[in-house]
Amino acid sequence: MSQGFRQSQAGLHTWSGLLVGWILYLIFLNGSVSYWREEITRWAQPEIGATQNVQTVAHGAIAHLTKVAPSAKSWQIELPSERASGAITTYKPKGKPVSGGFRRPDPTRTLIGPDGQVATARDTEGGDLFYRLHFDLRYMPVIWGRWVVGFCAMFMLVAIVSGVITHKKIFADFFTFRPGKGQRSWLDGHNALAVLALPFHAMITYTGLVTLMVIYVPWGVTANYPSLKAYYAQSIPKTKPLKATGQAAPMADIGLVLKSADEVWGGGHAGLIRIENPGDKASRIVVTRRASDKLVDGRWEITFDGATGAVRSSVAPQSSGMIARGGMIGLHAGRFAPLTLRWLFFLSGLAGTAMVATGLVLWIAKRRQRLPDPARPYFGFWLVERLNIGAIAGLPLAMTAFLWANRLLPVNLANRADWEGHAMFLTWGVTLVHAFVRPTRRAWIEQLSATAILLIALPIFNLLATDRGLPATLAAGDGAVAGTDLTLLALGAAFAAIVLAVVRHKPGTDRRKPARVATQPAPRVELKPALAEVEA
Amino acid sequence: MILLSALLNLGGFFALCLAMDRHHLTLQGRKPTSGRRWRLRGFGALALTASAATAIRGWGLTNGIIGWIGLLTLGAAIVLLGLTYRPTRAPPRRFDL
Amino acid sequence: MAGQQGIGKWRDGLDVALRVAIAMLGGYGATAACTMLLARVWPASRLDASLWSTILSFALYAGLVVWTFAAPSALRAGLVVAAIGLAAGLGAALAA
């Protein structure tokens, strides 16, 4: 590879990474945490325990819907999985539906607990908040969020490609990490995090783009279809709604229907049930397969006759394009992954998050030593250094604040779920201001320490103030909630370790190789004022 | 089976690491002979392949390939950290950045 | 980086600014045209053709961006990207 080519990619890599670095950090961090979306939701709703028997819940859901909406146009039941608990029922009444609007939950939405009874749990988004944040962002129309994220993802893709091209010693430096050498160490760390998990980073970025590809590059679709609507009609076939006859007929037993579906799929699991014209002679039960059953994200559906329970039809993804795309979405979302594999995804995601963070810090470390007057850095340096603190240290603190809000906000607060989200972003706002007004070193230490303390305090709070502390959840074998508490402890410890490292860190003492031309020891004296300023 | 896959991964990367001049020098005090280098590389490649086979055995084909790639990251990371922070007779390395 | 003689081709801010514009805007346009062409000539059902061409479009876009910054000059980058876009656009129109 020619020197010029490699060199040309170096600058491209730096700028494509820097300009969107803080948003990428948000995307990577929230995306990684989203691999535990269902577990976090379970943790956020301590009122609901783990589901032991799906049949119990399904029967309970049907009983509830029969009671409250016997003459509805359609029912929908979202069934629990190995990781999520309880069922969510909604229905569409006859006539004009009462629309909830986005992020206003459906007013017919009811939670059925593991015992089959209607459950009341605190209003919370749970893990879904982090999940949606990483591609929809927040406080803006969803489509804007997706455009921003897509833009950043494309920059990320370019950063990956240019990064690999520009990394001269990608094999020679594979196992190299030299701590305690200032800028050299940051570069080593950034390289290690990037190269060792390179397959993941490339996969997650590309598949992320593919997941929303029709928004970002609609031209492949518009080339062949008169409109996007025509394309969706072919790719997501909708069956015509069934006309109710008005004659009542008892509905087939849902337990038997679920068993049938299990058999047709050869041991698959139902994730979603839609019932059209329940209780009518002409009714239909459509059972959709659980996303975690397969790598490929797609629609595996079986349609049953609602009255007799006989299988009417069955669909599965057929076309190579749908399977390819579904496979890529499946890889990105990781819903197929069993526990150990899920941990590997999560750790790789954290490596990606740290890769972005070390890249941002490296930009500062590299330029700090070239500052003519470290007490008065130029605007770009000052801005990047402060934003780094507010983003890298501030965002985890804000996310922890969300979890605290989940615990502390009164259960009957109106719009409680919204307020949990506001708590996160209000905290983030405070950390951003803090990052700009405090001396930089203090700001890092204060924000990181706060995060460490708050993270470790959460499981302690659970132990002291709820009946779902670690001893209880471990004894009950509740892996989701116990695992979350333990992970919070581990993350808190990690942040504490980072605080210690920052406290011992002396920026500017970059032990570079002595220049070939003998220089006076004067540079050492000049460094002292820089150190003094930073250690304020 | 998955644990075996992880261990094979670790061993494979350790061998590949040793096969590199600079790391062999650090760990053994001298550069490897040409013969040793190729033996280490051969063993490393074999171990990583075996790791893939056991991962597929334990997880199935698709999950196995995906899981193996994840274990590659983990194995390489452990070797890197072990190499960097290995206990030496010299005074302990300060946790400096 | 900028200002170093001989290595790197970013002689001045204008060169960089041009390349950025060519990469982001021209690159997207050329990608769009190539995607349309590919969607129309891909030997499969129109659903699969649309899907596969779109899936591959991001790799193409990334490649065009990398090329734009590696090209000997901003002018050359602009000409190449424009040529690709026009040729693909023409092809897509003909293949309709």
C-alpha cells in the first residue's frame, strides 16, 4: 500500500471520527446496553416476577380480553419470552380506534402478570428507553433521529475503512499495548479496541445501516416500484381483514393453538398472537414466531381458524433478499443469541464504545503537547476537550440517573415513564454545563466518581428498600434481575478503577523518544506550569 | 464445549503471539528460531481451527461461527492484557495512562 | 498533515473542502445512480433486486468516499465520481 494512500486516509479517519464522535459514543453505549433490554425492563418493574409458564399467561390474557373487549374488532397479545415476563394485551374496538400516538402508549394496553392476572407495575420504558435512544434519539420526530443516526453510522463506516487502511502495523501491533506513555498509550488502546473486535465493529455498523436502509437509500426500491407503498405491499404482505358474520362461536382454546404452532414450527415458540373478530364464527388467530427463535429477522406466521383451531396457512421468509436483509438485522439486534453469546455481543459493544471514547481522548492528547499556551487552548481544542468530558463521563452518569429515577419517582406520578427519561436528560444537561465550567481534571474525576458511586449504590438500594435485593433474586433464580444488579456493581467498580487511573494520570508528561538533536533540559521546566494548571 | 473452544482460542492466540519476534523476545529473552516460529504459527492456526470446530459443535453452525468470532476477540484481548500486565520480577508496573 | 510537502495530498483548505463536498454529495448521488442501475439489472425478482442493490449500496458509498480522499487531486476525484454517477444513471434509465 502506497505511503500516499495510507496518509490520505489518516486525516479522513480522524475527521470522520471526530465530527460525529459524541453521537457515536451515545449510539454504541446505548446500543450495547440494549442487548439486555428485556432484563433491564424486568429490573425496572420489580412488581412483576419471572414468568414460569407461558400457557398460564396466555390463558389469563384471553380471559382478560374476553372480559373487557368481547366485541372488539381484534385482539393482540404479546407473549413473554425466556427473558421478558408477562404478556401485553391491546385491542382495537369496533369503530374509530382511540389513537395513542407515538410514545403515548395505547390506552387499551394492559399488562398480564406471570400468574395470568392483570398486573399493575410502575409506568416505565425500562430497557426500551436505551434501545430506542440509540436509533430514534429523543425529543425529536423519529425520522430526524434516524437520519442523524444513519448519517453518523455512514461516517463510522468510513472511519472503520480508513482506519484499517491507515493502520500501518495492524498485524505487528496486534498484541501491543504500552501503558504509561501518554499519547502512545491512548493510540495503542484505541488500536487494540478497534482491531481485536474489528469483525464486530464492521458488522454492527453495516448491519445498522441495512436495518433502516430503505430510508437512507430508497433508490433501489424506487427504481423498481412506483412507490414505497407498493414496495411495502410486496415485502410485508397484509391479509385482507376478515368480515365478521355476527354469529357467535366459542373461540378455540389458545393453549391448543399454541401447541399446534409449536408443532408446525418444529419446536418453535410463539411471540405474538393476533385475533380478528374474536368470538365470531368467522374469526382468525394469527400466531407470529418469537424473534429469538431464529437468526433471520422475518415473519414466520401461522394462521388458524378462530373457532375450530385448524391451521389455515403458514408463511415464512422466502426471497433471498428478505433472508439476507433479515439475517443482517438479526445479527445486529442479537435477539437470537443465547446467554454466553449475548455477553460476547455486549462486551464487543462496550469495546466499540471505548474505541470511540479513546479516539476522542487521543485527539486531545495528541494536540495538547503542541499547544503553544496550554492555559489558553484554541477554540477547537477547548470545545472538544469539554465535550469529551460531558459525553464520555456525563452520559453514563445520566443513564444511571435514569435507573435511579425508576427507583425513586412516585409510582402514581402522571407521565411517570416520560419523567424517568427527563431525569436522564436533565442530568446530562447538568453534566455538560459542569464539563464547561469546572477545571478539566476536576470535571473528569467528579463525574466519573459520581457515576461509580451511583452505580454501586443501586443494588444496595434494591437490597435495603425493595424486596428484590440480590439475596432474594439469587435465591429465586431470577437471572435477569440478579444479573442486572451484579452487572451494575461490576460497572461501578470499573468506573471506580477509571477514577483511580485518572487521579494518578499526569497529562503532558509524554515520555517521547529524545530528539536526535540534543535539546536542553529546558522543556521540563516549561511543563510544570501546564501541570499546575491541569492539576487545579 | 464452549469452555473448550474458549481455551483453544486462548492457547492459539498465545502461540501466535509467541511466534512474533518482539513478544518472544519479551517473554523468552531471545528471538525465535525460524523453525520455532513456524511451529508456533502452525500450532496457533490449528488451535484456532479446533476452537471453531468446538464452537460449532457446542452452539450449532450459525451460532457457532458467530460465537467463535466473538471468542477470537476475547482470546486476543486476554493474551494482550496478560502480556502487558504479566507479573515480573521487576517492580510492579504502575497503572499509569 | 496539511502543509507537509510530498506526503498527503491535502495542500490547502480548498482541496479538502472540495473533496468533502464531492465525497458526501457527489458520492451519494453516484451511489444512488448505481443502486438504481443494479436494482434494474440484477437477475432476480424485482423485490430481491431492490433489496440486494440497496444492501450493497453502503459498501459502494464507503468505497467512493475513500477514493475521493485518495485521488491525486480534488478535480480528478470529482470527475471520476461524476462519470460513475452519469454512466450509472444513464444505464439505469435505459434499463427501465
